[in-house]
Amino acid sequence: MEITKALSALQPLYGKGNIEIVTRNGHRVRGIVRSMKTTQALSIPTVKVERADGEIVKIPFSAIIEIINHNPPRSADSARA
């Protein structure tokens, strides 16, 4: 996935749980988006996901092929409450 597409898809999900990222080699990581590094010199842009068991998994944006939000969509009525 292109870095800008991955970044724009992940930004609204930052800090939310129940997010699944599928990588190019078939690995699936599900958890909370904890950190997104995109502008550090000489480093590969990555996202860190905290899994349910507490392990932090670092995934390069270039390895992401799909981002799945397993959170239920919020309806207009529940958003006002």
C-alpha cells in the first residue's frame, strides 16, 4: 500500500482498538494503533500496533496491503449521546 494511503487510512484509527492490518507476506496483526512514524530521516515509515497480549508489533507501511476496522460503525443517534 502506498505510504500516503496507509497514513490517511490509519490516522482516524489512531488509539482505537480492534484494528487489523494484513501484510504483504500474509501476517495479520490485530490490536490498537499506537504510533505512526513517517518523517524521521533515514528510517522506514512504520506503524506500531499493540496486540491483546501486550506485544508491540512494528509494521512498515510498504508491507501493508489491507487495513480492516472491526469496530462497529457509529450511528448518528449514538454519536450525539
